[in-house]
Amino acid sequence: MLPVQLTVADLMTEEVFTIQSTATVAQAIALMQAHKLRSLIVERNDFQDSYGILTERDVVCKVTAPGLDPHLINVFEVMRKPCIHFYATMTLREAARRFQETGIQRAPVLQAGNLIGIISITDLLMKQPINEPPPQDTLSQRIQKAIRHVRVVSDSQDQLAQECLIAWEVKEALETDRQL
């Protein structure tokens, strides 16, 4: 049996934050900060128009570095439009090649011309299922099981600290078990 070939739709993030091109960069920054985003998709003006994208790099390089006031600059002045987009049915290999060819980090995902998600290089790496051989020793197995459980409920910023804490707790539990 052949393995199921994943598509962009399988790994994309469905919750997409958008902004109007006429919004100020300050409004975009506030939205990015509030939701811990690295980019915003810029809405189309009409159905035949293309989407744009505003990334953290656009803001830093085109507004902050030259010393411009983000309250006086509109998103349309610094965004990239049209932006490269992916189709929901693209394979992960096709997506990886497009990322490689264009040098972009993230892009909107379209289906029938409508925005349905966003995909990033990080999604391709972190969300792709990889069948790893299970660890052989009990300690590693318990740590991996605990880490998988925590990753489901934790925020990415706290992940490393929680993994260390879990590993320490599992180690202490095993030491306690050995003493009994």
C-alpha cells in the first residue's frame, strides 16, 4: 500500500488574520502583536483582485529601519502584492519546491479563488508526520509520551521549559520507583 500523500490543506493553519490595505502599519503591528503573528494577509479589493501579504520583515525593513512613523504609513505602501499563493491540493513536495524557488517563508492557501488558510515553511517541517522508531529504554519512552501530551496543550514559547520540567519529573518518579 502506498503512503497517503499529504497536501498543503492537510498542514495549513486555517485561522488566518487579514487586514485591509488602507489600514495603517501601526494597526497592523497592533494586530500582529495581539495575536503573536509574523504576517497578515491583505484583503482583496474585489473578487478579481489578488491577495497581498504584510510580513514582519516588510514592517522592519520598510518602516522601522528607515525611521518612518507607522501611524502615517498605510499597509498598501509596504505590503507585497500580488503575493505568491499556494493551492490547497498542492503536495508537500510541490509546496517545498515553491518555497525554495521563491525564497518566501509563508503564503496564503486558496481553494476556488477563496482564502482558506496560510502555510509556512515551519508548517512543512513541524506538522509533517514522521514515523520515528520508538525509544528502547523506559525513561525515554516515558519522557516522549509526556512531551507529546504537553505539546498538545502548551504554548510554543513555554514548550522547551515544560519539556525540561517533564523530563525532570519523570526522572524523579523513576528514582522514587527504584527506591521502593
